[in-house]
Amino acid sequence: MQSLKQLFLIGPDPKMALVSPLVVITFVSFTVIDPIYAGELFANAKNFISVQFGAYYIFLMTFLLLMTIFLCLSPASKIKLGKDNEAPEFTLFQWFSMLFGAGIGIGILFWSIAEPLTHIQGNPFLLESVGINRESAQIAMRLSIFHWGLHGWAIYAMMGMSLAYFSFRQGLPLSIRSTLFSVFGDKIYGPLGFVADLLAVIGTVFGIATSLGLGAQQINAGLNYLVDLDISITIQILMIAVISTIATVSALTGVNRGIRILSVLNMRLTLLILLGFFLLGPTSYLLNSIYTNAVDYVINLPSLSIWIDPDRESKWQGWWTIFYWGWWIAWAPFCGMFIARISRGRTIREFIIGVLLAPTILAVVWITIFGNTAIYLELYGNGGVLEAVNLDRTTALFKTIELMGYGKVITSTMAIICVILLVTYFVTSADSATLVICTLVSMGNVNPERRFQIFWGLAIGAVAAALLFAGGLEALQTASIAAALPFSIVVILACISLCRSLFHEGLNGNDNTSNH
């Protein structure tokens, strides 16, 4: 295996550089040539996976959450993700801004109002006779926060921790295959490692394409609200092309420049718009709701974590929970590697607390401020958000801003900030994903060749455009769910491998000088 190992350590694997682009080009070509057939195929695949593997996704995500908590409380939590004398590269604010912006920025902007306003009208936990009231509103918020809370960040934490440990502490390249070293040894330099990295590339491409597609739809809705720009697939594809080009340029500048600067800008704009909603909206109601929603989420988390819909005819769990779990898993190689890249020098406990708790707390606050503002308008105001959500989910955020009723200047200013935020989250997600994919293709090189960055930056946009062209939201959901299924096996093996290595290090003392 020595020749393969040497190739792995010095540069791109020709097979990875050839096969991964071919997979993406084939998919885009197939989708564009016959979008109707592609759309039908995507719908059938989504239904099949949701029915046959739904329980598997649910138990896997819960298992990963429990394992992450166990590692945080174990003696291994004192181990540093790097050499013992290394200090973190980024400040806490920079670190948190980058991991949150890359992790869920676009998605939570899209769903923070649309999701609870959809759940309030019907879900398996809601009696049909209840109607739209405070009880149905609380259930809707509970489900929305559940989908954006601890479970998703647990898989990011597990993959990020595995990558950072094996790369920065054990001396292996920053690549998905390295996380399997404790299980397969030098076999990771052969076909097994190639498959693991290829699945990671595919999962990253389709996972990020889902977010970019959602982002393009909502940016289009925002511009329609501001300047009456038509809402159409053509305009959304043009937006993807333009912003993907900007993201590619940002990726070429690296983590320390474009990505870091944009991520910090994202966080500041996020705090600004949240503060605007909080102060201009029903402030006392939102303050009470933050506390109520947080407590309600914690109390119901155990039962929600293992709940499987007994009604096999119902599509709710497939449309929501399974989609979200697939989306989080598909994003795991991308977000895990990116979080690992920016987390060198932190202890396992510090890493887990930061990755698991901080974004979850912000997600609770975010969804509450946005979602409960819309719910307040429906329950105690003149309504209108519910109608907008049912007509077009992409308009929910901007309709809520309009119905807050603070005049044209304030309303337009808030809408403009949201559009800018969507664009910057779009760019940071795309450029981070580009850097991660190029690192995978370049066998762990954190400064990959520019030709790879240019190709993959544009390829991500092409996949998002193709999915929108083939079937809109359903095609985007299918891409995440399908890409997550094979990669979930890699996640399980990486978890086993990390635990074995941590146990071995605990028995033999803190030896981080090994060179594999």
C-alpha cells in the first residue's frame, strides 16, 4: 500500500479528480435533457427512501446525539484537537460566525416562518378539531425547533471531531477517509477510502445545492417584494449563476480572508435583523415565547427523538423530519470538514459545547423571533401570513415584515437587510462547500489548486440550477435524502473509528506524535 499512501499524501488522486466531476456532469446532463422524467424519478426515489429507511434515519440521528453527549462528558473530552500546546486559530465570535453561517444560514431564513405556519395547520400531533390557536401554535414551534436543534448539530460535531482528531492530532490528511483509519488501517489509501471520499463529495454537492436552490427562491421573492421582479425559475437560475461566480472568487481567497470576513458580516446582519424583529414586533410576547419554546423543546426532545409515524399512509414525517435528517447528513462531510478546519487547537469538550449548544440556542431564538412574530399576527393581528405561506412559502418572510405595519421606510429597510443576508449566506455556504470539495479531491490539501476551486464552485451552482429546473422544492428535498443514505454508513464507521482511537489514546497516554 506504500505507493498509494505516498500518492495520498502528496497530491490529488487522479481517480477522484476524474470520477467526481463525471458524476456531477452526468447528473446535470440527465436532469436538463429530460426534466419531466427526472422530476418523476426524484419523487419516486424520495417516497421510497422515506418509507423504507425513515426509521433508520431517525434512530441514527438520535444515536449520534447520544454519542456526542457521551464524549463530551467522558475523560476523552480533555483531549485537544491538535498538538497539546496549540491555541485556537480564530476568536470565539469568528469561530461561531463561520460554523453557523456555513451550517444553516440560508435554510433557517427560508423555513423559520414557513415551517411553523405550515405545521400549525396540521401535523400528526395535532387533533383536527383544535384549529389555529395557542395549543397548535406551541406544537408547531416545538416541531420546527426540533428539526433545527441538537440532532443536526450532533452529526456535524461527530464528523468535525473525527476529521480534526485524525488530521490535526494523528497526522493524517484532512480527508473523510482519514476518519476510518482506526477501523481499516492502511486500507483507507485504497478503494475503501476512495469510495468514502467520493460519497462525501456527492453528499456535499447535493446537500449544498438544496440550500442554494432554497436561497435563490427566497432571494427572488425578496426582489419581487422590493422591485416587483418576476418570480420564475429562469430568474432563480440566473441568480444562482451570478452568486456562484461571486462565491467561487471568495473561495479563491481562502478561509482567512473572504470566508471569514463574510461570515462575520453574516452574523452581524443576523443579530441586527433579529433585534429589529424583537424590538418592532410583539416584544413581551416574544420574550415569553423564547423561554416557553426552549423549555417545551427540552421536555419533548426524548419522545420526539424516537417517534415514528404509525400511519404508513401519512407523508408528513417523510416531508419534514426525514427530509431534515437527510439534509443534515448530506451536509455532514461539508460542514464537518469546514468546522474541523476552523477548530484546530480546541479541546473535544470545548468543541462539542460550541458546535452543539451555541448554534442550537441561536436557532431557538431565531425561530422563535421569526416564527412567533408571524403566529402573533395570525392569532392576535389581522392575519395574512398564513395565506402567503399557502400561496408561496418563499414569500413568508417578506409578508411578515409587511404585516408588522411600520411604514414603507422601515419595512423596505428590513426587507433589504434580509435580501443582503440571503445573498451573503448564499455566498458563504457556496464558497465553504467549494473549499471542502476541493480539499477532498486534493487529498486533504487545505490550499487546493485554483482549477479545482473554479470548477467545483461553478459545478455546485449548476447542480442547484438543474434541481430547480427539474422539480423545484421536491427535487431539492430528494437530492438531500438520497445523497445522505450511502454516506450515513461512512458516518457510522467514522464514529466507531473515533471512539476506538480515543479509547486507545486514553489507555496509552496522550501521544499525538504518530505519523501514519
